[in-house]
Amino acid sequence: MYHTIDEFILEWKAESAATSHLLDVLTDESLQQSISPGHRTLGQIAWHLVWVIGSLSSAELQFEKPDGEERAPSSAKKIVDEYKKVLQALVDAVETQWKDVDLQSSQEVNGEEWSKAKSLHLLVQHEVHHRGQLTVLMRQAGLRPPGIYGPTFDDWKDKGQTPYI
């Protein structure tokens, strides 16, 4: 958990930059890719990340929510633009509206009492979780996901090295 706003901001900026890098690879055509019929599409998962960040806007933390409906748009550019806008709005709001001591105060989330620090921590974990799903769907859609925490299989091959299997 975070003890200071700066701890959150540091991690959030790193993780959201990784997500932005991933979203930048999406194409309009790839947004319809799903693991199987009836499951979320690549576009729906990407847009879900945008909307979850926006859901943190409340009476206790005010910032502009994503533009558009909760339903995923058909434009990869729209998803990327709204993601970048809402992630910066969150950073600005946390930096200007909360103090370190506020992280320990509680708020109701999904019928449970969570500290604000826990809400921010779970936001980061949620983002990482769905980023993993995005990379699988991107490969199925014929896209090449960028390395996040290290080189991808393709990155190793590009370097003339044998990827670990």
C-alpha cells in the first residue's frame, strides 16, 4: 500500500506509461478480437481500463471522466486519447486534492470500506491484470505487443537470441 501520494504517482506513471505503450499498437480492426464468442473484445477491455480510472472520480476526488459512453468505441485512437487524458486527470486530482494523510481514510467501494491507499493500489493491480489479457488478444489479432517488463519473444528473436521457453 501507499504511504504517500508521491509513492502512488511514481508507480502509476510507470504502469500507465506501459499501458499507453501497449494501447498505441492497437488498430481499429484489432478491437473486435476476442478469446472466444461471448467474451470481452480487445476494444472492450481497453475501454474498460479507461472507464475504471474515470470511476474514481467522486465527491472526494473530482476530475473529468472519459468522453463518450461506457460502450467501447470503434476507434483505437479514441481509446488511446481518452486513456491518456483520464490518467493525467487522475494524477492531477490526486496531487492537488489529496494529502498523504488522506490515503488512510476510508471510503465505500462496491459495498466495502477501503482506504484510499487500497483503492489506488487495486487500480494499479487491475490495470496490470487487464494488460496481460490485452497482450494475448493482441497476438491473436496479429499485432506485436511491446515488451513491458522485459523483452518479448519477438524481441529476443530480433536480437538473434534464443527466447527462453
